[in-house]
Amino acid sequence: MSEMKQVLRVVGAGSQHWVGDGFPVRNLFPSNGVGAEISPFLMLDYAGPKVFEPATEPRGVDEHPHRGFETVTIAYQGSVDHRDSAGNAGTIHPGDVQWMTAASGVVHEEKHGQAFTAAGGTFEMVQLWVNLPAAFKMSKPRYQGITSAQIPEVALGTGADARLIAGEIGAAHGPAKTFTPVTLIDVRMAAGGAGTLELPAGQNFGVVLLRGSVTVNGATVMSGEPRMALLSPGGGTVELAASEESLVLVLGGAAIDEPVASYGPFVMNTQAELRQAVEDFRAGRMGRLA
Ligand code: MN
């Protein structure tokens, strides 16, 4: 076992707001000022858990563009219907992950799934934005619809099970293809559960408590509200212990050491590239929804 990673600090959500009329989110960064220390990640929104009554029209976000990065949607409860200008469409069910590389630009809409809309119920998901290095910001869009069955499960201990979305744990490999090294692990813990993660060196890491109560490395307690523990790049071992049923997301990645220029749904390296993105979107060069 390697040395333990150090917890540098713990942050809470910096803002709470609605994205469209379907996603009541708490933002775990960057609204709280966390930025370069969690590169390559740009943003994490945690939607719900919230009960929606049955409805006839799907709630969500209408047609909007993205350029220069990837959006990763993890569904926990309820479902999300997606369709985009690159011709991709699908429903993200609980346990599934959609890894959408916007790169040079897509236009898409994100709505509650039709069956979920009609039946109502509890909705819970995460959307994570992963930056792309300059060399790939204008590459072709890509779409990975990763189903729950494709995600390997790894026991971390007793009552602590990992679903490996991206990166490696021992001999297990996550199915997501990434442009730079990224680790993404969905950890489900039972009350009294405990487990150990061996994480790779050279990546920034955050341990995000979505709900429940978890102690990191025997000392840092996160409980109640969503929290993120930022970890030192050195060392590799992280110990998790849960005092109640908990949902944890571990994210890591090699920092992209480039300037970040962002304007709403566009994340580039320079202001000139942002102006070009706005112009290209307005001119329809990111496509349209059919
Ligand atoms: Mn979007």
C-alpha cells in the first residue's frame, strides 16, 4: 500500500440554482472558487435528489450549444433524454453514463426521460464538465453512451463498492475513452461500510460526498450537505468509511496546464476563440437539432 493522500481542504457548494426547468442543482465548483486545483475538471453540478410530480411535457433544457470540452452525465435516479446536432440521441437510465465530447461544437437538448416525466418520481444526477487540451478543442464531436452493464464493479472493502467509469483500479479498466488521463469512480457505501482506494499519482483528485456521511482517511468527516475533499497529488491511498448509506463520486485527472477562457457553454483558451465560438454558433456552424 502506498502513502496516504492528504486532504488539502473541504469545500461545499458555491451556488444552488435551476438549470432549465428540470435540473435543481447544487454546484460543487467553480462557483465556490475552486478552479485550477481540480483541472482538468471545469464544473460539477449535482441535481436533486428531488421528487417531480407526473407531467405531460418533459422538463429540462432546450437546444443549446457547447464547444471546447466534454459533458459527462451520470444518472442515479430518474432518466435523461438527449439528442444532438451530431445525430446522437438516447436515454440515460439510472447507472448509465453519457460522455459527450462537444469539441468543435454540438447543439443539444437535455430533458427528463419520457417515461419518468409521465410517472414522476425522484430525480438525481450529476453533470461534470471535463476540459480538453488546445490540441483537441476543435476535433470532431464524439458520443459515448455507456450503459450500467458496461461499467465494472470493484469491491473496495466491506459495504463499499466502486463502479469504475474511467481510469483504472488494479486490473480493472473503466470503459470511458478520454483525451487526457481521467479517473471517475462512482462509490456506493452501506452504513458501516469501509473501503480503500489506490489512486494513480500525477492527477488532481476530489472526493465528492453527494449524500450520506463519510470519513476520509480516518480524520476528515463530510456529512449532510454535498461536500468535496480536495486531495494532495502525492500519495495514492484513500480510505473511506461511511456511518450511513452514502453516495460518493471520486474524480481525478492530469491537470491541463493551459489558459482557460470561458463564456457560458464555451470553454476555450483565448477571448478571440470565444468570439469565434459565438459567431460559429449563431451562423449555424455547430449544426441544428433535426
Ligand atoms: Mn448541455
